[in-house]
Amino acid sequence: MTEQLTFAQAMGPAAGDGNIDCSNKGLTSLEGAPQEVRWDFNCSSNMLESLEGGPVGAYININCSGNLLNTLVGAPPIVGDFNCSSNQLSTLQGGPMEVAANFDCSDNMLDSLDGGPAFVTGNYSCANNELTSLVGAPAEVENFDCSGNRLMSLAGCPEVVNGNFICGENDELFTEEEVREACEVRGMVHSGI
């Protein structure tokens, strides 16, 4: 059994008036983390299975990539950047509902985007999952990457992609014409064809 290591044990008392970097510390819990952080909270590359106990303040940038997360319960409802890539997520339920910058949930085990953020201002990456549908994606994003999934259709994709749409390496290969029929892409389409 893995020994338990909390934020408080590894980092001691920490004020949230600046950036907090508790990455690569072997953390198994965010217990004792400040509830309010002014800018960035980086808890990547630990052994976290949950975000409970972490900061809940709005518009902070959170990097919780490279952990063992199977849930996003405990994440703040509104964030700046949110990177939960390279975890063991099968759902986005419990995660932020509004992302004021970029959202990255790539390299997980997601089969659906349901429960994910309804609003993402920046880039959205859901690449390298088990997605069969894009239902649950936000209506408008900057760049959108859904490559490396099991997609057979583009149903549910964003209505507007202000930048590039990347969709190669899916079960179905989509032509540029098919992508542009499914949504308004203002940049390039990278379909792998």
C-alpha cells in the first residue's frame, strides 16, 4: 500500500497569495492546501485520486495532470486554465463548468464529454480518449482537438471553432468538407486525410 502524503505534510502551511507548485511531491491528498490561491496551483505528477481539499477560488489556473484522478469532484466551478490530462478519468462530472482560458482533458479514459465545462474561452483538447461522441463539448472554443478517439461522427462538436479543428486518428476519418459542414471553423482543419 502506498504511504499517504498530504499537501500539509509536504508543503507545510502555505498562503494562497501567489503561485503554488506542489508538483512531483508524491502527494496522495490535497488536505491542508489553501482554499484561495491568487494565480496558479500546480499539483501535477503526484498520486492524487481526488481534488478534494484543494483550492476552490475562482479564475485560478489549475494543473492536475499526471495523477491518478478518476473524478474531478473538488475542482472549482470557475477556473482560468484547467489541465487534467494524463489521469484515469472516465467522466468530467464534478469538474469546472466555466474555463476562462484553456481546457485539456486529453489522455484519459473518457467515453463522453457530458458534465464538462459549458464555456471555454481558449483551446479545448479531448484528444486520446475513448470518445464515441462529442456531445457535451462547449458551443464555441478557440482551437479544438478531438484526435485519437473512437469517433464515427462529429455530432455534438462545437458550433464555432475560432482557430483550428484537429480530428485525425479516429475510427472514422473525416474530410475537411465534413468538418466544415458540422461546425464553423475559422482556421485550418487537420483531419489526417
